[in-house]
Amino acid sequence: MTPHAVLLWLLVALVLAACEGEEPGASPPTDDPTEPFSGGNATVFDVSTAAFSHPVPGLSPEREEEFFVGNALFNRGWVTAPASVVDMDGLGPLYNATSCSGCHFKDGRGRPPEKPGERFLSLLLRLSTPGISEYGASLPEPTYGGQLQGSAILGVIPEGEARVTYAEISGTYGDGDPWALRVPTYTIENLGYGPLHPQTMVSPRVAPQMIGLGLLEAIPEASILALADPDDRDGDGVSGRPNRVWDVAAQRTVLGRFGWKANQPSLRQQTLGAFNGDMGITSSLFPGDHCTEAQLTCREAKNGGEPELREEFADAVVHYTRTLAVPARRRWKEEEVRRGKELFAQARCTSCHTERFTTGAYPEVPELENQPIRPYTDLLLHDMGEGLADGRPDYEATGSEWRTPPLWGIGLFHAVNRHTYYLHDGRARNLAEAILWHGGEAQASRDAFVRMPRGDREALLAFLGSL
């Protein structure tokens, strides 16, 4: 065992001992030497543009080899069928991107367009109409389906072009310092198949970062449900509740964990659903293309086999999503960062952004079992108020509810992706704006931030930047 591995083992042993008997979310002492290890053994030390792209340390040789196979497939561009490379054809007929990394560049976070007329790529629009399907999901828009796809292969008509414009609102903090927020408006132009249903609901979703997903999948369901308080029985104004969604493979309703509204039950369904919806690539789980009755050219297009994604390729990419490591915290010993962490807790941000869990059994990747982790999420739904509402239900999530996003790695978005756009649609241009958009159950925490003097606000933001 290498010296680094010995040190990491000792640190993890210390944190396990410290966690014994504690509830999820309990805060460790600020001098806890394990605090930088946000992902337990699955932590890496890198602040470069590659910070989100490392495999979990200590994977078995077989699982590490599969990680790199999955990495190659994640970054590989798909092409129109028929092609000479038969295992990588079948793109479309309608699609948003030609590769997984087209949305998750460097395994990081997508962004909204930055210039007028720029195409949507790592931000997409979900579409639905009132009502629910037999499985509890939102009903897709009848002509364009559940997702607007702005690109198409040769001979197929694209669905349309998404646009976003912003209006600005402003205000002041308690100490008089000004703030400004931008309010997005989404439109769809050049519709290829006629008008949208008059009651169409549109929800923008930016591609999230890929780190630590296997660790989140390994959190015991009981640990998540223990944090739920749907009736707010403790009277704290926070009533997180689980989303219950359809598991395609299991053919039953289960706990949702992934996606902006916790509308996906597993990394396999999340990943293969993205292959299908974002690139038009069919798989054993999703064997059909997203062509509606109105889209004749789509339905008549050639495919790349049935299914287009080989099962071993699907397995490799899913494994890749499970085994991306989490970057370590930085500057965690600095006084300002420590004070910011205390202010974060005092503002009761930890009521939703739960700091700590311990993973459970995870036979898919045993190296991720029994890991003390600090994701800063409860994976539950919370009402975030009208300001962030998209008005679109998603299984049991209402039009104003969103899953608490994990905060690990949030301070490295600029290093990896050269931007600092936050929230589900990237409307927030920095972390302060992201906090200011919080409403609903988070209104009291947002107001506490607004009342803080500038030095305290900067300390809280420094803490977030250290994650």
C-alpha cells in the first residue's frame, strides 16, 4: 500500500469513528482532518481543467479499464447511419448533441447561450402538456414530444430553434450594496412541424456536472427518506419530500435521485435516457426513437441497428458515470472559509444542503461502499418559490419544486468550464445571484444572506467556493 493510500485509509477510519451514532447532516469539527475528502476514498486532489475527469482512486484493474472504455465512448461523436464504423452510427434522426461530452464538456456543467443567436447545446427545453401518463410522468407535447431537439440528420426536419432573452431586476442588500438578477424568457422559433399545443409547458434544464454520481446512487434509501418532512412537522418551514418515479427496468415506481427534479431513479436510466433523448441513440432500455406521428421524415429515417447502442457500450458508459471522482475541498483551514461555513449553517442552508452521508452496499462498484461523503444535498424536492418555478410537474414534483443540487465541486466550475452560471437554467451569473433567487422553503435563508454585512456575505461565498 502506498503512503498516500495509508494516509487516506487512516483518515477514512477516523471519519467513520466520528460519524458513528450521528444523524446524516451532522457537522464535524472545523479542524477535522478528513474534511477535504468530500468523496471519502473517491476524492482526488486537482484544481485544473481536468478536476472532474478522474476515476475513483483504487478501482480494481478491471473496473479501471472499463472506466477508460466508458470515457472514450462518452467523448466519442456519433454519426448518421449507415456508416463504416457501424458500432458508432445511428445518430438522430432528431438530436441535441452528437456526444455526451457535447453537453457535459470535461465532465462539467453546461451553460446557457452567452451571445444573441447562439445555439442551445448544453441547455435544453423539456416540453409537456397538462395531465400525467399511466406511469405518473408528464404528458409529452403531442407534436414535438418531451424535449425540443434543434438538430436533425440529413433529410429530416429539425424541430425548432430555442431562444432566451433576459430582463434585469435589481435591489439592495441590508447594508445598501446593490444586486441585480436577470430574468429569462424562453421562446421557440422556426417550428418544423406546426404550432405547439396551446397549453405547452416549457422547462429549461442545463447539463449538470458528472462528479460523484455513483456515491449518490450508493446512499441508502433509508438515509434519504429519514430527512423527508413533507408535512413540516417540526415547523421549520422546510418540507423536503421524495419524488417517486417510474423505473423502466424494474417496471415499478421507486425513489427518484437524479435530474433537476429527481425524476430519474438510477444512473443507468439517466444515462440511457440521455442517449435516447439528446442524441437519438436507442438502447435495450429505450428501443425507440422520439418521432411523433407528425414527424414523417423522422419516422422514415434509417437507423443504426436495433438497438443502436451495444449492451457492452451501454454498460461501460454507465460505469463511467458511476466512477468519476470528487475533487477535494480547498482552503478549508482558512479563517474566512471556516467562518463562512458557520454562517452557511446559521442561515439554515444545511436544512436542504445536507453535508454528510455514509454510503451503503453498492455491488456495482464495491470501492464506493461505506464511504463518508460530503455532497451537501438531501436529494429531496423543495418548493423554491415562484421566481424559480417552471410550472411543469415531473412525476410527484410540482411546478415550483426542485431537487437540492449537490454542492461538491461548485467552486471549480470556472476552472473546468470557464463560466460561473448556476441554477437549473444557468440564469445566475455567480453564487450570490444563485442565493438571491432562492424562495419558497429557502426564503428565510435567502433573507438571512441579504441581511448579512458584506464581510459575512463574502465569507459565506468563500466557503461555497471551497467546495
